[in-house]
Amino acid sequence: MKLHTLIYGSLLALAAGCANAANATDLALDINAGAGQDSNPYRLSTNVTSGSFAEFDGAIDVENKISRDLALFVSMDANTRQYAGDASDASDWRSRIEGGMDLKRRLAGKNRMTLKLGGGADAKRGTYVSRATGLIGTAGGVPTPDRFDFNRLALFGKFDYYINYDIQLSLDIEFRDKNYVEDYSALGIDRYDNTELIVNPRAEYEFNDAWQIQVSMAFRNRSYDDRRVVDALGVPVAATDREYDYQKYGVKLRWRLSDDKECKFAYDYGTRRDNGVGYLDYNSNDFSVRYKQRFEPSGQLSVRLYHTQDDYVNAVAILIPDEQRSRSGNGIKLDFERDVFQSRVPGLAVVIGIDLFNGTNTTPQFAYDQNEVLVGLTKHF
């Protein structure tokens, strides 16, 4: 039995045990279904194919109280988007499950702490379509449709310390082991299997009821199992193992205009450095502004404007186009949810999502525009 399957089975068994336990158990379930239109599901610069899609996702959270301070938890979610017609190869599905223990304890005065320890697994399946051609990717004339399908395992720890009601200090540590389903190395394609260690400290301070600031850092090391470092010409170097070190520094400012309205401003600066001569190094800058408003008795509106950009430090253009995603561009994202059924169907709401993106790239064939509209229903249990 594969380890990934064993982890899924163990966590499902834990979820069943939590649900049937004699102790107090909390169960939450969300189901969403919708349909929409995507102007460019393959993210192409020319010969663009639009497509309609149906999207379904669900999430379940189970928590079983062992004592006043300690609980066991399991969270599961799955999502699929299925495109019709010529865009059908853009269809995919994802699943995730995690579980563990959650300790919450009050300390002296108004201080308190939480500690969450656990593990999980997630998976993704889809069809690899080349952004250069708009067709299923190939290597040496051989189709490679499952090139980026993966299974991933994770172990994590999350610690939060609250000082009075004004300050929150947090530290998240996570280890991931990612394995790609298909091995195309015989066709000359790198193996992407890798492990990652992520350390994410952050601090929040609430000045008053209106203003709050969060400062965060994230340090991530990715080590590939069987992938070569490249030299100054982009040529793989034999007998080497590629690594990336990522760093990200961020600041978020929340402005609460009233009890039901708020704005959030965010900026992140990031870097990636390889363990070779730096040919794959880049710096990133991400800005966003989000406005959110809640409606009574049940509903909310969120509008987010964002700009994102990666600058490769040493490469003139992206070296491996089908591997790299363009993150240079501007976008606007709108999400609306409203319980229009009132008391006739409690927990059922209409959702509308609009996502508009304009992307640029130093390699013109990988610049693209993409606009999405989704209308659906969500049910909270």
C-alpha cells in the first residue's frame, strides 16, 4: 500500500472516530456548485480558446473535544472544475485532508496560547497543455499529459501566543514531500519530486478597534530528489542536485471602517535563489488592496485589486517556459455571496465570482489575458 493512500485512510478513520466519539463533537460541512465562463483556460497569448465550465467543491471539518483544552481535528476538502468542448483538457481536480491535535490554553492574565500539530496529504490531477502551442504537451513527439500530477504529504506545527487582546505572535513550521505521479525522465524531462521545509514567523498588533498591522516572514528550502543544477548558460550540470531557497517578507494593514466594512492593504517582497550560479534566481513584488463588506442578515461582498511581478535576476527570459508561470500583471477579483432564500432554506446562498487578469511576460508568447465569471450556490451545514 502506498504511503499516500495509507495517510488518507488513517485520517479518514480519525474523522470517523471523532464523529462517533462520546465526547463533544463539532461538525461543519460546506458544499458549493456553480457554472461559469473562462475566456482563456489554457492561458495562451494567441489562438485563444474560451470555454464554459462547471465547478464543484466541498469541505468538512470535524473536531472532537478530549478535554477543556485539547481537541482532535480532521479537515477534508475537494474541488473539481470541468470544462466543456475544446477546453476540456483544462479540467482538473484537487483533494486535501489533514488532521491532528489542537491545544488551547489560557495563561496568566489575558494571555493565551494555541498549539496545533498534525499531518496531511493532498493531490492534484489534470492534463498538461503547453502554453506555447495550446496542445497537450509532448517530449520527443511523445504526449506527456500527466506531467504535473502529484501527491504530497505534509507534517506541520502551528504555535500562536496572544498577549492581552492586542498582540499575536505566531510560528508555523511545515515539512512537505511532493511526488509526481508519472516519470518522464526517459524522454529527457526532469524529475520534479522534491521536499520542502517552511518556517513562517509573524506578528500582529491591533492599535485600536479600527487599525491592525501584521508583519510576516517566510523561509522555504526546496530540495529536488533528482534534478540538476544549471550553469551560466542554462545547461544542466552532471552529478548535482538542485535546491531553491525562498524568502518572503510581508506587511498587511487592516482598516476597519465600521462593524461591517473593512479595507486591507498588503505588500510582499520575495526572492528565490538557487544553489548554482544564480541563473534561475528571481525577485518578486506583490501589492493588493481589498475592500470587504458584510450584509445583514447574511451576505458579503469582497473586491480585491492586485499587482504581481517576478523579475529574473540573471536570465534574459524565462528559461523553461512550460515550467514557469508568468506572475507579471494586474488583476481585479470580485466575490459576492448573499442568502436570498432567507429562512426558507437556511444556510443556502447565491455566489458570484468575477476574476479579471492581464499578464505580461518578457517572452511575448507567454503573455496572456484571462477573464472568468462564476455563478453558483453554496450551502453551509
